[in-house]
Amino acid sequence: MAKIHPMTIIAGYRMAAECARNALLRRTMDNKQDPEKFRADLLKIAITTLSSKILSQDKEHFAKLAVDAVMRLKGSTNLEAIQIIKKAGGSLSDSFLDEGFILDKKIGIGQPKRIENAKILVANTAMDTDKVKIYGARVRVDSMAKVAQIEAAEKEKMREKVQKIVAHGINCFVNRQLIYNFPEELFADAGILAIEHADFDGIERLALVTGGEIASTFDNPESVKLGHCKLIEEIMIGEDKLIHFSGVEMGQACTIVLRGASSHVLDEAERSLHDALCVLSQTVNDTRVLFGGGWPEMVMAREVDELARKTPGKKSHAIEAFSRSLQIIPTTIADNAGLDSAELISQLRAEHHEENSNAGIDVLSGNVGDMEKLGISESFKVKQAVLLSATEAAEMILRVDEIITCAPRKREDRM
């Protein structure tokens, strides 16, 4: 075969990608106007996403959790409002969705265990005793009385800092850093719930969902934005105590509590659930849905094949190659399931020569199945992004003639 110039191949790929995208657009389903059908579409997409992961045994339960969490976002794609907490113990099916924000900390001794209509100051400041924090500094004294004076001065300085914080009119103080016993006592005397050493992700998300901002200076109370929620209380999950914020300013905020036998299982469950949440949040934005199981690729491959037959010149070779590459996806699905991919792809190709076929690969039965009856669905937005990104990546590689790398700098002989 004569050599084909990369620009000819790129032109063919672009035609094929446009043809494939149009083929998908003609076969999308959109149940945006029917909330019940749209929710069913989301559940199918979530189940399809979770089927190949560790959560496949409880995929219906986790699909419902993911859909409920994403529906609370009301069209937003800000997954920061959905917090995932992992607690070892119990089984994966014990996982649940909580409407509110849960902070993985305990309430201190002698502090209020329940606060209604909370005004929350979220801070990142040193609340340990204010020692001289200069590297290498030494304080020399000539008597124990002087040591006592220094300690008293440190305490007085901390008392002033606490008074400035109390002057904000708050009843809950959440700090990123440690809070020592003395300031904790002062907060307890003022009836303020003080939570120390909250992890940075935790306080960032808490500030977001309660409508506050993280403060580090307290001289100007009017410039500090406080967070608000209706109720703060201590709850138990398994054997652990946690702090629950309900009725937060950001109404769509929620927490998914994952339970499982070990930290490894929980880590894998979190990754799987995050995948489902990402796909669902995009589907809520663009409500068009496709069947899965290799169906979209076979629909695109058929249309691209037709285009190749109609296109004169060398571009047709590139378009044919594009069609063959699309069939790699159902081939890989079959291979990963331990099935005979050559047999299944030939059956799929025959099925898709009929108009409006819903045929795809059913890995459970090992045959070609009806994707509509099996409830296997994918998001159009995700599938479109995959198609266009892959085409652009192939174009970029074709455009590169040479790769020049800089030789590593020689080390000087320092002997």
C-alpha cells in the first residue's frame, strides 16, 4: 500500500469522529421531563459503573446512595458538598447516606454535647501556649519566680486571644490545630463547643457547607464570615463518636458513611463510589443516556463503515481504521470476561445490521443480549468525551515528526 500522509489520516479521523458522534446523537434517550424515568436512568448508569468493581455485590444499594447524593446537588457538579467517611467495622451493606455534615472528631470533656442554631467560627490558628517561637531562642532567668512570671504572661496572652474569639458571638469554635487545656477550659466556661485538630480537608469542607470562611486573625470580628447550622450533636457510628452538623447553610450537603471489614476494602469502595458520583453528576447536567455493553461502539462502527464506503481517495483507509478501532471496546469487554471475543463481535456485527438494534455484550450469560432489557446504560456526555479525546490524542501523535530530548547534564567531577 502506498504511504498515506499523516494529514490525510487526520482528515479521515475527523470525518469519522463527526460521523460517529452524529450516530450517537440520533440514538440518545432523554427522560429529563419525567423525574421517575430519569431517576431510573441514573440508577442504571450507577449500577453499570459499579458492576466491575468491589461494590458489585451490593451495587443496587450503593447505586441508590450515589443517586440520592447527586440528586441533592440539584444540578451542581461540586462534589465537595458530598463527604465520604470511612469507618472500619460492619459490612459494606451497612453503609448509609446522612443528610448533613459529619466531622470525624470527638467533643471534649465538660463541653456542651448539643448546640442549636449554631454560629461556627472555623479557624486555622495556634491555640497552644504561646511560647517564644523563634528557632534557637533561649530565655535565661535567675529565679523560679521569673519562670512563673513568664508562664503567667503566656497564659494572659492566651486569655486575650480567647476573649477576642468569644467576642465574635459564636457558640462553636473549630480549629485546624491543637487546642491546649487552658484555652479549652476558657471556651467551656463561655459555653462554647471547641473542636481541635480537625483535618484540613474537614475544615475546608465544613466552611464550604456552613457558609463560613477559615479565619486566622481575630482583631476585626465584623470582617470574619461565620458559618451557621441548625443543630450540632454527637453521634455514634460503630464504636466511634463523631460530630454531626445538620441543617447546614448549603442545603445539598450530605455525608456518605462507608462501612467495611478493613481499610483496604474501604479505600477501594471509596474509589468505586467516587467514579459513580463523577459520572452521575455529569449526567444530571446533560441528561442524555445511551445503552452500554459495547452497544455505542457498534452503532458508531456501523455508521463509520458506511462513510468509508462512500468516501473516495485515501481518506477511506483512515476511516476504515477508525471503525476497526471502535470495535476494540466490545472486544476488550468480552476478553476481560473470559469470553470468545471473535465469536461475540461477529454476532454483534450481524445484529447491528438490523435497524434500531439494542444488542450488546451480556458478560453474565456470555452471549449477545438486549441492553434495554438488561438495564445497562451509560452517560452520553462521558461517551462523547471519550470519543473526542481519543481522536484528539491520536491526531496529536500523528502530527509529531520527531521527538528531541535534551541530553542529561554531565555531573562535574568534584574529587
